[in-house]
Amino acid sequence: MKFGCIGEHLAHSFSKEIHNKIGEYDYILREVARDELDRFMTERDFLGINVTIPYKLDVIPHLYEISPQAKEIGAVNTIVNKDGRLYGYNTDFFGMSALIRKIGLELKGKKVLILGTGGTSKTANAVARSMEAGEVITVGRTGKNGSVTYEEVYEKHTDAQIIINTTPCGMYPNIDGCPVDVHLFPNLEGAMDAIYNPLRPVFVQQVQKRGLPAEGGLYMLVAQAVYAAEKFMGKTYGTEIIDDIFNQLVAQKENIVLTGMPGSGKTTVGKILADKTGFEFVDTDEYIEHKTGRHPSAIISSEGIEAFRDMESDAIHEISAKSGCVIATGGGAILRSENVDWLKQNGKIYFIDRPLEDIIPTDDRPLSSSPEDLERRYNERYDIYCTTADEVIKVSSDAEGVAEMILTKR
């Protein structure tokens, strides 16, 4: 191969997708077993490669020269073959720096907590020092190699102003994890998380709920890939291409989540959106019916509303881990805050705000089967629909028009 990425397990890598969007070379993902690595590096049958887990350290003895950033971090993620000599770089350093700038975090003079002690933690330490952080505290489970334990953090370092998570806590498929309780840091000013799947890990969501800037690692991933491409091609691309590729990836992977009253048109609009985007369409009520063999109205009638809500939450938890979906939720899905949090991990919520007089009650919706019940549900839920939505879509046209309005808001 001329250009590509090597590592042990690359099935879920976004690298090929990102480099293909740069569009100047063919990029190949190549899984290399540990006993094949020395031969691969000795043959040098490539022009430029990225290196991922677990070989960022193992490739270093094969290199003629490494960059100052890679030397400080002690890890290489980009190698360029120049006339048979291999030069190593760490573009994660520049990717993380770009993400911090994008979020708008100011590290100069600040107390920074770096969660984790692995390779990405070393990158974060180097970046924090380059941005003149006032104090940098590395946090690990055991407290070894100069780190402090999480217990010590809660005892002595809750005055931290910036937190950078480099641990896998909260990463797919274990999307419920959060490395620290952000409510215990009264001086917190913002945070970043190296995790990019899900798009908004629990840690990021908790910081954002406090009205503070925070973001997951997708922008970092794109930025480091573009900087690697600059090394491959010997040219400068600029930040515009980073922003463009990032926005393309978000549009391709971020779920479109539809909320609203029963009968507001979520399923009809959702199917139109799925057809227009190529996304998978998932209706949470249909998902529950498929799993249980019973219609939601039958579950509510036989087991009660809370039993159904529990099934609905389980379904939303499973569905929200997906990406590239249109998700039509049940009318009461937003009544549980955990459902909203799960839906927002990989999705953007659009409330289809159809006027009450345009919604027709039906017998298959036991909580809103009469005009009186429908109005009661509407009044109970309307403010929650509005406050939990990222976008409120005022319905003033047919389903096709509503779908087009949603697409313009993405």
C-alpha cells in the first residue's frame, strides 16, 4: 500500500472515511499482527502510514528521526517514508490542540486535570504544557508514575478548571460510563473528551448541562488526520478542510430524533427523512412491538404505563447507541430525562410542533384516545417537548415540507 493505517483491530476505524474525504490518495486499513510488525516496518513498502493501538511505541526503533512532539510524548502515530528513511510524527498533538481551540478553552495559567495515564494522556500533558497551563494533574486508578488517584482528586483537586478525559470510560459499547462526577468541581470552566463514539459521551453531556463548553473527540480525530495528510503530501490544507470534513461526518453519523405528540406525524416524517438521507428508520413503538410481540397499547392495558415506560427506556437505550438513524419516539419518551440524555449522545432532537387542533385522537393510543385526554397530555408535555429539543419545528405544511425544514436545520 502507498498510504494507510496499521493496527491490530481496525473494524470500527473512521480513518479511511476521513482520508477518503481529503481525496488525494487511496487509503487502506491494514490489520498487522504483532509478530508481523517488524517485517512490515523493515520492508517499508509504503509512502505514508498512520499507526494506532497498540503500535505507537513499537514502531519507534524503526524510525530514522522523530518530531519534537512525538519525542516528548513518546509515541508516534504518523510515519512518512522519505527515500527509504522513516520519519515519525505525533499528529494527535495537533489534533487535540485544534479541538481545544475549537471549544474555546483557555488553558494558560489554569489548573488542568487529565484523566487517564495511557498514550492519549501523554499527548494531553504535552498539549497542556504547550498552552502554558498553570498546573497539570494526571489522574490514574492506581496513582502510579506520577499520577494521583481519583480519591485524591476528590480530596485535593476539586478546584480544577479544565478537565480532559483520555480514558475509555463512556466509550461504545459501554456508553453509560462517566470518569468523574463533574458536579464536584465548582470552578470548572470547560472540558474535552477524546472519545468520539458516542458523539457526546456522558461526561461531555454533564459538563454541557452546567452551561459550560465541552465536546467529544471527533474533531480531534479529523484534525489529526488532516495534519497527517499534510505530512504525507508535503502541503498545507488549512482549518477549512478540517471543519468541512467534521461537519460532513456529523451529518452522516448524527441521528435525527423526532419527538412530539401522538399523531403529530413523527413516523410519516421519519420515513421521508430516512428516504432522503439513506438513514435507517427506527420507530421506538414498533421496536418494542417487534421485541415483545405486543402492541404498546396492549402492554399498557395489561401491565400498566410504568411497565411500558420501562420497556421504552430499554429500547431507547439500545437504539441510541446506533448512528446514522432516524428515530421516531413515542409521545411520552421525553418524560424520562435519561431517555433524552441517551437520545442526545448520538442524536439531535427535533420537536414536531403540530397544533393541537390538527391532531386527531385514535383508539390505539390509550393515553390520548379522546379529545379531552389528548388536550391533557398536550398541556402536560408541551414545555418538556420544547426544553428537551435542539430544534422546534413549527408545523405549517405537509410531511414533506416538515422533513425539508428539518434537513435545513442539520
